[in-house]
Amino acid sequence: MNPIYHQAKFINSSPHLKDTPADEGLEIAFAGRSNAGKSSAINTLTRHTGLARISKTPGRTQMLNFFEISEQLRFVDLPGYGYAKVPLAVKQDWHKLMETYLTSRKSLCAIVLVMDIRHPLTEFDWQMVEWCEHSQLPLHILLTKADKLTYGAGKNTLLQVRRELKDMTVPLTIQLFSALKKVGVDEVHQALDQLFNPEQQVAETVEMATEAQEA
């Protein structure tokens, strides 16, 4: 477990790139279908119950939501896509916003792709996987809601997804995760450490977090 991620705080939400934080430092973006459990995952790994908004109506995340981990590290919650019952024009706006962010944001260093373990590798998921491959961007996949399956069934799905993505040329890691049961949190933290480059950014901020806790 890395306590730095417990320091996460909301910065701002923006429907346009012009209103986002300065494009510097490092960002990891969380992507996933509207009902995949993305907000729950962010809240669980940061230990902040209401950091990312959870709605009973999937698709309410319609903007880029930025969270500060440290001065140079951020999470970005991307708009959920593919499920929400909203007008086509709104979905097109979401898609354009995401595409613009993904292709132009220089501080973006990795993607965490959240998939419901019962419905992995949907059309949207494949679009994100292919985009990461095209952009040579590291990818970490969370198979969420693992508590909905037996341990054996969950492991089988994990192996199946790994087989389907075995030809990926970008750094790729996949894991089981349950926000409800707190399964896989330490593994997510380790993956984030790697994606954020632990030799430099994370090592320094962990030390700062430890000093702050001891003070």
C-alpha cells in the first residue's frame, strides 16, 4: 500500500481542455464504461468515499475530472461511455472531449482501463486498448466487481483477457479488483507506482507523505 494515494484531492472538472490544470507533471487517466465501477475504484484506492462521484444513473460523469496526488502527479477521471441513456449529440461531445484529451495531453503517462469482470473487452474497451497500442501508452486493466464471481470464475476471466491481449506491444498489466471487498488495492497501488515512475516522482512524494504523517 502506498499512502501517497490517500492524499488525493479534487482539483476541478472541465468540459474543455482549456479549463484543465497546466499540462505538466504526470497524469494517469481512468477510463471505462459508465457502469464499470470506475468512480468506486478511484474512491477505494484513495480511501476517499466521495472523491469521485458515484451515481445510481450511469453516465453522469460528463467532464474531465482532475485529482491531485502531489504537486506533479494527478489522476484524471474520463467521461464514462457506452451505456448512458443520453442524446447522441451528448455522446458525440463526450467522445470528442476524450479523443482530444488522449491525443493532445502531454502529461498523460498511462491509462487505467476499468472493466466489469462479467462483461470484459466490450467494443469501447477494445477502442481504448487499440488507442494505447497506437500511442504506445502503458495500460493497466482493472477487472472490477470481482466479488460478483467465484474465485475460480474470476481467475478464468483474468486468464481469458490476458490471452486475448497477449499480442500487445505496450506495457500491460491486468488484475482482479473489488471496491466492495477491497480486493486488489495493494496491487493497484504497485501498478500506479510503476506507471508514475517510482525512481523519481513517487519516491520523492512518498517520503514527503511519510514526513507529513510523522509530523
